[in-house]
Amino acid sequence: MAPYFLRNLVPRREKKRTSTKSLLTALSELTWVQWAMFWSGWLAWTCDAIDFFSVSLSVTNLQTQFNRSTSDITTAITLTLLFRSLGAVIFGVLSDRFGRKWPLVGNLVLVSILELGVAFVQTFPQFLALRSLFGIGMGGIWGGAVATAMENLPVETRGLASGFLQQGYAVGYLIAAVINLFLVPETKESWRSLFWCAAGISMFAAILRAVLPESELFLKAKEAQRLRGESTTTRTRVFIHETGVMLRKHWLLCIYAILFMTGFNFLPHGSQDLYPTYLQTSKGFSSHDATVATIIGNCGALAGGIVAGFSSQYIGRRLAIVVCIIIIGAFIPLWIIPTSFAGLAAGAFCIQFGVQGALGVIPIQLSEMSPPAFRATFPGVAYQIGNMVSSASAQIEATAGGNNLKTTIIKNGKPTIVPDYATVQGILIGVASAFVLFMTIIGPENHGSHFERAKIAFEQGAGEEEAYADDEDESQEPRSATDSVDVKRPESFEEKEKTSESV
């Protein structure tokens, strides 16, 4: 008989319960608060992409501004990605401990301030320093945005919502590319205007989240704690204790998630961060044509994320990812071999369909996989540590293409030797795809879990809990947010400590 992890790849729909609704019915019954919470999370993640790709789209302008090489400029991209894991830890812990609202608001405000500062730098060291600090702010957004958007939705909608949410990244890249195409050339401030726009959009997202309420799960859990007379200090001590319990119980899952997301993050960064530079340098395209090709690629990303996220609700999360990875491998040649705009644009569309299609399943896959009480910290930290490890993608491509691999193109009617970024990117994406395929096949899946029924991280026993599966008894009511206090409730955290001390 085949191993369990292979048998579990067989397409399957979530097990039906009498209360299960159709997707359209579930969508029609969403309240305006649920819609607003989802779109505020989506907008936060969109801002992350606008802010990040402002550098990728400005590489040639930044080279001129600071008189630096492509490899030097991509150092800023590497530093941003390196510091994102620190931001994920800081803001993830704040979100799981104090709620979804204000940590995300503060995160977006910090990002806006730092992005505005980048627009006024005068020296290259200043630019690197601010982009490093900027990475801390960016690192916290994904985990908070996913938790805000997903935990307030019914389980029937989460596959489609995951695809839409993750493609905020593609939409952000698209918005940045449009600003770079139409606004930047028309202003005397050049690349700085792109960063000003990014700062303004992030501040708008912060204001929008500030006017929306806290997550209902957190409000109910805090009210239950208040009725039991537990203080803020007690909740903090319980949170620290349960975090330790979670790490001891789920350490192997933590390692797997980090390796899983390391491979995954090589896919978008390897295919996007240096893509405009690749088209201009190795293919001889103008800046305008390179930006248009980038926009076409992001249209493919948007389509892929939505299709894959929706499909994962019916065929399972891992199988949806596997299909997308196969699409990436099939279209790598179309992505790097053609010399015409039409051929390369088609390749960009197909590659990004696969890359962002696979990533479109990640918000719900990580949320269902993670210890449910820590679904802001666990997915966010795994995602951003993966970002940290893959942070050198652009520099690897810039160094290998610029110093080692060369190709010849016809430029101004003459043969010209240029860096062969096409071959470097093709090799990197091929290796990353194979690794992600392997990790996906051997990994866990908790398709359709009801993680909203789990305890909040500052409740006793939260670190031990597993997410509710889709085949749970329908009569089982959600815990934490809606539990009434039992007459024979467990000992409090302080009582446990006193008991251990007396022993």
C-alpha cells in the first residue's frame, strides 16, 4: 500500500455535515463587518507588496541616483528580507497576545513612516539603513493580515478567500508597476514619487483598520477572562507558558513549516525581484516594455491565485499546490528562451500563474496547519524566516549573471555581451520548484479545519490544542469565544503554580 502522505493527495472535497453551506450561500450571508475585515487584511498585504517592489522597479533609477551597481542595489532587497523575520516575531506575538487590531494598525503606520523616509534619503548608506528597518515593519504584516481576514470567515469560503488574499501581493506589484509606468517618468522627483505614493497607501490602510472593530473571537475571549477575574498580568503569564508548551509539542512542525516556506519564497523572489532588470539588460527591452511585461505577469498571478485557492477547497490544499508547481516547471522555457515581447510576456503570465497560484493556497494551508491559538505568530514567522533564507535570491541572480554567465544580444545594431540573467533565473526557479514539490508531498494537511473553535493564546491549554477537523461532530460548539465557564472548571494558572510550589 502507498504511504499515507501519497494516499492523502487523492482529490477529496471536505466532508459534508448537515450544516455545511454552498460557497454562494456562505458568501451571501457574510456581514458587512466580515467583508470589511477581509478586505482590510487584503489591503494590508497589498501595501506590503507595493512597498517591497518599489525598490525592484526602481533598480535602474537607484543605480543612477547612488552611482552603484545592480548587485549593490539588490543588497537593499536582501536586507529588507533578512529583517522581516524579526518583524514577524514581534508583531505576531503582539497580535496573538493583545488582539488583531492595534498591532496591525501600528505595523502599517510604521511601514508608512519608513517608506516616506526612504523617499527623502540622499546617500546610499541612508537608503540601506532605512530599508533594513523597513524590513521589520514589513515582516509583521502578513501574519496579522491573514489572521484578520481568515478567522472571521466561515470555513466554506476560506479556500477562495485564501487565493484572493494572497493575490493582494500581485495587485500590489501591479499598482506599483502602474505608478512607475505613468507617474514616475512625469515627475521631476523621479523614483521618489513612487515611494511617496506607497507611504500614502499604507497610511490609508492603517486608518481603515483603525475604524474597524477588533476580531470577535478576541473580544469574547477577553470578556470571558474578565468574568473569571483574571488580570492582564495573569493572561501574559499564561500566554508565555502556553507558547513554551506549543514549541515543545510542535517543534517538528515548526521546522517543517520553515523549510516549506523557504522553498516557496525562492519562487516569487527568484522570478520577480530582478525581472524588470532581466528584461532590460538580457533581452534589450526598454523600461516601458519591461514594466508592461511585469503588469502582464501580475495579471497571470492574480488569475492563478484565485483559481488555485478556489480549487483547493475541492481537491485539497497540497494537490492544488502540486498542480501549480508542475505548471511552473512546464513553462520555464517559455519564460526565458524567447526574444520577442509577445513570447516573454506569455511566459511571464504562465509562470506567475503557477507561482502565485501555489502561493494562493498558502494562507489557508499554513493557518490550518499551525497550532490554532498561534495562527498569527506561527504562519507569520514561518513565512518570514523563509523570506530571510531566500533573501539572497536577487543578489544570487545579479552576481551569477553579472560576473559568471554571459550572453550576446544585438543592441543598436551591434552584438553586445550582457549578463545572462535568463539562464540563472531558470536554474534557480527549477531547483526551487523541485524542492517545494517534494516538501508539499511529504507534508501535513488539515483541510477544512475549524481553527476558529480553538482557544486564544492567553487561555490555559491553548498550546496543547489541535485545530478542529472538518468531520467534527456538528453538535460541538466553538470553544474559547463562546464557551461558558463550567462549574468544575480547571485550576487557574496561579493555582497550578501554588500546587507545584507546595509539592
